[in-house]
Amino acid sequence: MASPAITQTVQPLEGLRLAASGPPELAGPAAAHLRLLGAGTQTGRTGPGEDGAPAEDGPPGEDGAAHLALSGAGFSAQSAHVTWAMDRASGITDEATVQAATGIMAVHGRRDGAPRGLAVDYAATATGVLAVQGLLAALVGQARGGPAARVGTSADRAGLLAVSQYLAAAGADEGEAAEIAPGGPPFTSADGTLFELETLDPGAWAAFWRALAAPSDAIRAGWRPFQFRYATACAPFPDALHTTTRAHTWQRIREAAAGTGAEVCRLRTLAERAAEHDGAAPWELAPYGSGHRIPRVTPTAARPLAGLTVLEAGRRIQAPLAAHLLGLLGADVIRIEPPGGDPLRGMPPTSSGISARWLALNRGKTAVEIDIKSADDRRRLLGMAAEADVFLHNWAPGKAAELGLDHQDLAAVNPALVYAYTGGWGTNRIAGAPMGTDFMVQARTGVGEAARPLGEVPAPSLMTLLDVLGGLVGAEAVLAGLLTRERGGRGVRVDSSLLGASDVLLGPALRRARRGQEPRRPAGFRRPLPTADGWIAPADACGAAAAAYDLTSLPTGAALAQLRTHGLTATAVTADPADLHHDPRFAGSISRDEHGAPAVPDPWSLV
């Protein structure tokens, strides 16, 4: 097809009409994002989404799937089909069963020593973002002269993507570098304040605990599990550290942190977050410059970003995952690494000598070593940006401007560039915000309360919920920027954040809080049930009824059969990500890359 005409659009979906139908849990998050990006609503039957989410158009589909369609503005009709599972016979039918089957419950439960369900709809939220990504990518492909595509995605694919690093580590050539055992933050002060602690510096860690008179052996023993908690989703450090904080007031703990370079953050409630929430979208798009890049390659339906070049200067999870997703959609991703290469390449456990976790986020990328402290290398990077379509980074706030690599600097050499920053807190949205890391953002925004139902002590999940969701939202924002560029002929500055990801995840809970309702899910919500040889997870609608049965003497298969005879839906809980390789619910889905590291399937199909 011919490319749609260039317009002076600011919102990437301006002029397109949205039709959405299907289960609110699947259709609602995607429809909300599409409307934020400028899509209008077709006239038709509407109904409220879950917890007051934006209305959806049309009745639920007969197949239990969500259906999304965009049309108008010179584009061929673009559609997405969103389901709970790739295999309809898998028994995966809702959020609870997705979390159970994909290993989310197992990883989230490591801190507690047994599988636990997240009381937020994490998989469905991620699925909504993936559906929007697929639609945006297909529209970008159309705008560049390619065909329309049918987009498919599922919540179980989203769940597998969320645990991909843990799966990769479980299937590596060697064992973990740190113990996987129960334990972890938050800490509690003498006056009952729950708080998170963050530092990336072992010296600051030791100084903080010495200031509180913690035992020296506990300080030494605690650093390694604390340091590796992002990788292992648990932190079995000595009980003496918890005992230490319980002996000091919150004020004294804050003083100790301020004097040593560590940071602490009180766990905020959902009511507090709802009261301060500014209603901002999870990303910002700001067109600048002028110019339009001529497509070098005509994209296909399966690879709508073919011929586009992404420069990624990312650390840890958020930006690397965003770039990884763009690569899966066909972009050539060039990873900017420091001299000597990314030190995380060697982080254990490894496959063929390369970190399995690193491969989960970075396989298939081309690496170029750049010393950003060197003027010559910065000029080299500017030269690379002049030929690129996207520059994506998650450096510390202010670092890009300090280096002369902010969007104004790169726009001078490439006014058609999509310049993307994915950080912790967004732009001036939270006054006095602490370090913008996953667990600190969880603590500050109320995720720690939302992740657990009523009656349980709030605690941020040690599964990297926001780093992963932040990467998904970051990729969504870049795709929105690319579509804005293709339609408007201008470069775009794109900003996304962990804070934005938190707001997306907490949307239903924050709406309940603003209405004066209890924002947390009820006691016992999404609690797996033990069997004689494992665990099962009832579907959310069947949870209360299933909990009335004592299944502890029955093997898992027999327990599931008994619940089925009573009309109840449940599935077995994956207790270890390594078990996903042989799980019939994902037959043929888990592969191994050229290094032997486990790899999850692409989160979408585009045909």
C-alpha cells in the first residue's frame, strides 16, 4: 500500500478510530492506552471496564478473547486479537492461572518460601501494553510502505516474558551466585514504619549499618544477598539486620541514611498515592526539529521495524528490555557499551561463558564500545546518531545534558531522530523522590501495598515488576514516537519512567481509592492451595469456593480433577521456572539460543 500522507499530528493515533470488545481485564488496559495516544471511539454499544476503567465498544467475543481494531486516517484497518493463553486447551483462563502457570507466583513467592499470587493484575496489564505495541508497530510499518498486519498476543506470553531472566538463570550452565532462600526487605523501625533501603555502594551499605550499631558479621553477610536481590527475587540476609532497625526510630534511621549515602523510603499507601496522583500519561511525546528519514528497507508484516536502527545506551533491565522488544519487531539494535564491554555480561549464572540473564535482554544486538567520557568517542556517537532512527538510554538524570548528548545535541545532527529516555521518576512529578530503582519506586507509589491482599503486611515484590513493565512501557513510547515521526515528519523526544509503569499497574487500585473504596484486594486473594506434591491456583472467580476443600492429601492432578467435578477452574502452579521447559501448557514454546540459554517466545505474532 502507499504510505499514509504526512500530517502535522502530535498524537500518533490522531484521526484513527478504535473499536474494542472482549473481557475488560484484557481489552481495558490496551483501549485506555490507545485513547491516550489519540484514538477516537467508534459509535457503538459501550460498557464500563473493571473498576471504572474506560469503556469498551461492543460485546465480548465468543472465544473469550479481546479484539481491538484501528481504522481511518489513510491507514488500512489494523486489528489485534488478545487472549489469555496461546493454547486454549491449557487451562489458563484468567490472571490467577496465568501467574501460576508462567512462574510469576513462584518468583514472587521466593521471599516467603512458597508460591504467592500478586494481588495486582500484572500479566493482564503487561498484555495490554504488548497489544498496543503490536498495533503501533504495524502502523509504523504501514506508514513506511509496508502491509497491514494481524496482531496476536496473549497473557501467558506476557507472563513468560516477565520471568524470562529467571527462566534463563534456571537453565544456565552453572548455579546462582547467591542463595535462593526466604528473606528480604522491607525493614521496620521501632515506631512501626515499614521502609525500603537502597544503595549500589557496598561502602554506603556498611556505613549505614555501622551508624545503627548492627553486628559486623551481619553487615558483611548481608551485602551479597542484598546486592543480588534484583537477580534472585529474594534476600536472605541475617535476622540481626531486622533486629537492628527495630531498635531505632524512623527519624534516627533517616539520619543514618542521610549521613552515609544510603537511601531509605517509607512504604506509602495506595490512598496516599491516589491523593497526589496527577493523572499524567505514562509517557510524554514532544515533537521537535524537522525532517523525515527515507525508508531503506520496505518492512514486512512480521518485521514492521525492518530497516530502522536503534542505538541503545541502557543499563540493567528497563532500557535493554525496551530495545530488545524493538529488535524483535525487526529493528537493528546497536548496543552502546563502555570500554571492555558491559560488566553484566559476566554476571553469573552463565551459558557458554555469557550471563544467561544478560542474554535474555540483549541477545541479537550488535555491541559497540564507546567511552562517553572521551570527547572523541562522544563525537563518534554523534556520528552514529546522525544515521540512526532511535537513540534510547536510561542514564542517571542530567547525565546526557552533562555529556552533550541530550536531545537538543542529537537533534543538531539528526532532526528526524526519536530520542527516548526511560528513567525512574519522570519529569518533576514527585518532589524529593528517592533513587529511581524498582523497589524504591514500588515503595514510594504504593505497589508494596497493592501487591499483597488485605491482612498481609505490605511489601514490595522482589520480582522486578517495574523494571520489566517499565521496559514494556518504554518500548510502547518509542513506537508511539516513531509513528508520530512518520506521520508528522519531525523528530520526537520521548520520556517514560518506572513511575509511569507503576501508575499503569495501579490504575484499578487508585480508582478504587479515589472513590473511597478499599483499594486492596480481599484477604486470601490469589493464594495458591497446597497439594500432596505441589500447589494449585484457582481462577479468581473460583478462589473462595476452592479454598473450602482440603487438597493436601491429593496429588496435584487428582486435586485439579476434584475441583473440576465441582465446576471449579484451577491450574498447577509452576514451582520452579526451570520446569517451564517441560510444561505441556507451553509445549514447544521455550527454546534455547545459540549460547544454550533458555529463550521465551516472541510476545506477539504479526502476520
